[in-house]
Amino acid sequence: YIQSIVQFSQAPGEVELVSARHPEIKSPADFKGATLGVTGLGSSTDFLSQYLAVRNGLKPGDYTLLPVGAGNTFIAAVKQDQIQAGMTTEPTIAQLLKTGEANVLVDMRTPEKTKEALGGPYPAASFYVQSAWLEDHKDEAQKLANAFVMTMKFIATHSAEEIADKMPKDYYAGNRDLYVQGLASGKAMFTPDGRMPADGPPTVLKVLSTFSKSLQGKQIDLSKTYTTAFVDAAK
């Protein structure tokens, strides 16, 4: 078993972009016959793309998923019309919006917009460990949790500008203003204190069960997949 002990995000922080060349795609219901870009097969962009399609009445064979990475490779796939729509994160989002080569179709950078798209909060990135390791390393786990909780509180209480000042310059991908803009747009994806949203795990299970045969018909005890004990004790 593995358990999340600090929850970093309460929303995926991802956006389904549609190429400006394809105004006919007005919602995921219009994905039929399209090639959709994902960062990689088996990634969260893959799962969420499939769920958006299924939730809007499509079947897996109605569209094609193409792994195109992120950043320049994703942008090139849009420019070359290899993909008609695709899911990615910042700063790729901001770069394509700035040039006008893509538009936002589904925004999942905030809890509110994620709830609209998926029907509930979607906890994504987390610090998770093997349960067997946790039993014998609670002191180490607590120290790590302390550091991560401090980080989440810093993000919640500082502006995108202030956070950018603390980051390595290569994070800017050559454009600090775009990095700050993207961070400001997506900062709400992070939990303010490292705590798992109570109704988040059921949303994730619902999304994955929609198309994952390994989960369909199985009983999953979600209470075993995370703990708030270390966040509660964080100093």
C-alpha cells in the first residue's frame, strides 16, 4: 500500500486547450475524430482527457490520444496540426494563449473550475510513501511533512511575483513575465496547508473507474490511501 501524507494540490492545474485552427471544437463532445495531445500515456493528462471525453458521451475509439510531452514539443504539435486539442500545464498554457495559437476549452487550474469540469475537487500531486516504510520511519516522515506544509503555507500567503523571486531562473523558460502570469492564474490549485480535501478522493476514484478496467467493480477503501496525521502535527 501507499499513502499520501501531504497533499500538494486540490486541482490538477491543467487546461484542455483547443487549436485556434479548429473552432468547430466547442466542448469535449466535439472530440470525435480528433487527435488529442497528452504529456504521456498513463499520465494525469491522459486520464483526464479520457474522462472528459467519456463524460461528454464519447467512447474510447472515437478519438486518438497522442503523447507530445510539454513545452516546445506540445507547442510544435499544435502548430503542425498534429493535435487539434490537448491537455497541458503552465507555462505551456500561457505561451500558446499569448500567441493566439490555442484557446482554453476546459480550465482545471482552480478548485471551482475543476468542480465544474469533473464534478468535484481533484487532488493531484502529493507526497506519498509506502505504508510499510511509514510504520518504521514516522520521525522522518514528520520532518518531511513539516517542510512541505511550510512550503504550502508560503505559497498560499505570497504573491506569484514573490514566489517567482525564490525560484531558479531556468523555471521561467525564458520569460519571467509569462511564468508569473501562469503562476498567478494557477496558484489556487495548491492546498493552503497540505490537507487532503475530504471529498477529493471519491472524485479521483470516479474519474479513474470510468475507463480503468482494473478498478471497475472493485471495492477501494479510500481511507487507507491518505492520512492527515502528519499535517495535523506539522510545526
